[in-house]
Amino acid sequence: MAETRQGNRGRRLDDPRRAARPATPDGQEQGDDKDVLLGPRAVKEAFAAGRQINKVVVAKGCGSADSESEIRALAREAGVPVQLVERVAIDRISAGGNHQGIAAFVAPFQYAELEELMNLGLARSRPLFLVLLDGIMDPGNLGSVIRTANAAGADGVVITARRCAQVNSAVARSSAGALEHTPVARVSNLNYAIDKLKGQGIWVAGLDMGAEQTIWEADLKGPLAVVIGSEGAGMSRLVGEKCDFMLRIPMAGEISSLNAAVSFAIVAYERVRQRGI
């Protein structure tokens, strides 16, 4: 693949997650678990990213004193109330998640627009790099993809409104804080999104174990969107037909596929290797 397609023009992406609805008058949680962050790491990253936090709750005699002290300081600086509660109260809102004695009620996650992600290549003076997910239903997989996207310097993640896991507390937990720094766009139709990306000079590569070309043989340095399908069914036929080319990860063992998040990590870091960053 030659690096010939040109980046698009447009406005820079501001933080796509900061718009929020206000807290309820009594300060209690709003909506479902999408509005709760669990664990000190996720809460600290939310403060660092400037996300609107309505309230922090800390379990009595539970968790790291250092983490609690740091989060209390961040909350005090941001004017966010901190409430001391029994552990059972956080157990109840976490629905079995690992909260380590700390949780935060936050503004609902705000998805980015696809057009905003498309503008990032120009705004950051480097070829755009996105990952598109087709049928990834496991929140842990989505969170892991977001974490890898951030670590490998990807500009964002694109999911669909249906047949895909949506951003919630489980995704935030699996992302290990990367969700607060990595834009996620949600589209109604992945085929339409691919057409828009290709129209703006972005190459679209699908990952498929039956492809002839391996990721080691492909030029991944230019503006690129990688499509990852589900572990069971892979990507849909129509999505595969929309891709500019297909790639496979060489497999030497007896199994025929990898976890979706692991697959993306391998491709993402092959791009990092090729670009020398």
C-alpha cells in the first residue's frame, strides 16, 4: 500500500466527552452503570481528562490510603464532593465489578463524531490511524482495544450502535483509564463509515485469517483504518467487500484465530514498527 491518499481538512477535535447533563438534585446516580467509574485508576484518569464528575464515593476502611488521599485532593481541587460510605453501597452500584473501595458518578460518556476523528490526521500532522469494530460484543474486548489504541498512538475507535458492545463501566475498567484519552465514535452503519473514510483518502484494511497477504508484507505506514471482526463470525461479508485489502496474522499453532483485542494489538504494533515510533 503506497502512502498516496491525502489527509482531509477540517476542525480539530476537542474533548468529545466533556459535554454532560447535570447531576440530580439529591446527588444520587443517574441512569445505569455507564455513569459510574470504578476503581482509583479510572477515577484519577477521569479527573486528569477533565471529565465532569458529580460525586466520588469511598468505602470505609477499604482500599489504598495513598489512592484515597490523592483522589480526595483531586476532588477538592475540582470542587467535587466526596462521600464516605459502607462497602456494601459500592458493591451494589458496581454490580460485581472490582472497585477497590472507590467509585465516581460521572456525566454520561459522550461519543465523538466520525468526522471529528477523520480530522485528527491533519490536526496532529501525521497519518490518521483508526480501528473499526464489527460485531465485538464483549465489553472487556472493547476496553482492551481502546487501551491498545491509546498505547499504540491510534487516533480513535469506531463502533456501531448495534451488534457491538457500548461504552459502560466494564469498558472503562478494561481500558485502564485509556477511555478518558481516546475518542470513540459510534456510527449507525459501518459500511457507510468506511465509504466516508475512503472518500477522504484513508486506506481501509480488514483483518481475516483467510487473507493472502500477511501484516508483515503490507505497507501500514499511511492513513489507515483497520477493521476487526468478532472472534466467532469475523467481519460481515459486506464490510469485508468494502475494505481496500485484507490482511492476516500468520498462525503457527493449532488454533485458527486470536482474541479480537490481541489481533488488533499485533496489527497496531506492526504499524508502530514500520513507522519507527
